[in-house]
Amino acid sequence: MDYRHEWKHEINYSDLLCIRQRLRAVTEPDPHAKDGKYLIRSLYFDNIFDKALREKVDGVNMREKFRIRYYNGDYMG
């Protein structure tokens, strides 16, 4: 099983404009986005021993995460 690894890097506003322009040349806007954005809400679950939280804090690389996520106010209710 492959696990993802994230690298986060802060960029300045001029970098944002440059990256955005370059991406527009090779991609199309997502038709599901509203005004170019998603409103995302996530609900995370853990067990009574806070296993997921403890593994995250302890830096465990291979851990499970359980969540419900919905976009743009859509939900099943």
C-alpha cells in the first residue's frame, strides 16, 4: 500500500500569480467548484483511547484516519 507524503511550502503573491497563469495553460477549471473554490467540511473520528490523535502527535507514519467529508454544503441528511 502506498502512503502519501506532503511537503508544504509557503509562496508569496507574485509566485501565486505565476503558478496560476502556468496552470491555466495546461488545465481547465473544475466545473464543480463555485467561484473557483470548494467549501470543504470534515468530521474526524477516533476511538475512546484517542489512538488517531496520539499516533499523529507521536509522528507515526503508517496510521489510519477516519473521516466524513462534504463539499459546498452538500450533505446526506
